[in-house]
Amino acid sequence: LGAKSQVSLLIRHLLDSGYNASDRPVFNENETVNITISAAEFILEWKDAFLKWNPMEHGGQTRVKIKEIEVWRPDVTVSSSIAKEVLLEASERYLDVFYDGTVRMSVYAVYRNLCNMKVDNFPYDSQICMIDIGPWSYTDEEVHSIPGESIEAARDGFEGNSEWDFVSLTASEKYSTDSDANFHFTEARFQLYVSRRPQFYVWVLLIPTFVITTVSICGLFIPTNSLGDREEKVNLGLTTLLSSAVILEIVANSMPKASAFPLLGNFILAEIFVVAAGVLCSVVTLTLHHRANTRRWRPKPWMLRILGMTGSNKFIVKKCDRMKRTKTGALSNEVDNAPWMTDFMSSLRSLLDYIHEEEVDQLREIAWLKLFDRLDFLLLIVFLIINCIVTATICSP
């Protein structure tokens, strides 16, 4: 009964002595109420000149809890926020009052703050969020805002979340002026520094894009069977482009819209261009290979020399000359020994010419196949190097 009665009597003594919760707690209207704002726990602290007592006269009580609605409170709010969710009604909230007039109040609300984001280096970006807290209607002459301490490193309660790492929280004062009424206002400005955790985007988007591009490049420039057919390469390239476009859409949906394209988006676009260039080169080589076979082009010596196939040209020339000499000599001897077989030998010569042309065509096709295989291998190495350079250049943190 003693302790509870002393607290109740003290509260009634403080509030029933003409206390008005609408009046600023100062004896002189020219005095300023200084409010300390701590963003760590969102706690407000100020001095109330009307809520003081001598602990010796009230059973040694140095602190009491009083409902907020019964005490003067500054209309402090987060001016940079766009939404507020109250967790506890004002009629159910209490604040601490100390014997020297110090009032300590916790803000029971969740604010959604508006922050300007720069996503140029996404997903390796760091952001600075400005949080302005101060009285809404009181001028600086009536209520002065004092920012609390800064937080230079992560600690309990400031450790970030699954996407962001907490870096620091810097406190400073912000001054503003109403030019129409010549009023001056102060707010506590807190600069929140956070850095994004890129692991999710690296493992889910960046690495799969690199792997898909690498596999596509290998599929474009490696024969799909032992005969060296290239018909399915264009389909593979187009399928890869479609997959990259889907990944690019995922990136676009997972980040805020901005005029600058993010780093990850630039990487996916670069990979799309790499695959598109690979498809173009594959189409060109496929067309040239088809025309070389259908129009019976003979490989130029400089082509074979560049691709290290000088021996192939010599092999084709010697093989054709050997077949020609054998055919001509054999037919001449047969015709000289048996003139009456001229008609038969003429038909046989035509047949041998056809066989000779088929063998020459086969040798030429083999030469072109080897040449384009060498060219595909060269393009494979070039595009793999380009892919690695693009990945290392764009996606390095």
C-alpha cells in the first residue's frame, strides 16, 4: 500500500496542480524546450519545468510512469516518411518522468521512409538514406531538436537483414526556414548507410547467365555430331537469347525503376550481345560452308595457310593429279591395243570421269570441313575469352 499510494499521490500532485498538457513546459515563454532525439530506439527526451519534485518528500520516488495523453508532448514526426503505422494507441502508452523534470518517451510506431536510391552498381551498391525527425508545428525558438549519438558500426539491433548490411548511422542537425512567415525550424537528420548483400543475385542471376552463355558458345562452335553438321546451332543460339531475355526481365522487376541501367543489367545485355554475335558468326560460317560445297569452291592456299592447313592443299592436288594420270594412261593403253573397243572405252572413260569428279568433290568437302572446323575452334576460343573478359570487367565488385 505504501509504495503504490506514494506513486499515485505523486502523480496526482503533479497533474492536479494546474498542469495543462497543451502548454509548453516552460515558466518563461521566451525559453526554448530542447528535445534530444535518439534514432537508435526512437526515444525523445526533454525537460518539463512543471513536473519536478523532491524525492525526500515522496518516499524516495525518483521516477514515475504517466500516460502520454496527460503530459505535454512535442508533435515530433518523421518528416521524410511516406507512411506511418501506429502500434499502440496514445491512450494506452506511458512515458517516464524523473524527479528533475526529465521526460523520456518512446515512439510506438513504424514509419516507412522515402529514400533516393542509386542503382548504378546493383547488386554491389551502397545506399544512403536520409531520415529527418523533428517537431511539425513548433519553431526553433519554441522547440529545438538535438540529434542523439551516431552509430559507427553494427551492434545489437543494427545488423541489417537478409538483403542489406548495416554500415553506420550519422546524426546531424538540419535547419529550414519558412520564407513566408520567416519561421525557423530544426530537425535531427540521420544518415543511414547500408550496403547490399549481392550473394543472392550472384548465385541466382549472374552465375547462371555466365554458364548459359558459355554453354551456348560451346554449342555454337563445336560440331553436334561426328559429321560436323551445323543445322541446330542457330536454334541453340536463339534459345539462349530467349533465356537471357527472361533473366533480364527478372532483374528489371527486382529493382526500382531508374534512368541509369544497373551493373547486373549491363552484364546480361553484354552477354546477350555476345551470344547474338556468336549466332551471327555461326550463320555466316554455315552459309559459306554450304556455298563452298554446292558451288564446288576450291580452298584458297592463303585460307589453308592462315588456319595451319597447308598440307591439305598439297594432298588434294597430288591426289587429283595421281587419279588423272592413272586414268589417262590406262585408257590410252587399252585404246591402242584394241581400236575396235573405242565405243566401249568412251563409255568407260565417261564413267571414270564421273568417279574421278566424285572423289575430287569428296576430297574438297573434307578439306572445307577441316577448314571450318579449324575456324569454329578459333571462334570458340575468341568468344570464350570475350565472355570471361566481359564477366570480369562488368561484374567485379
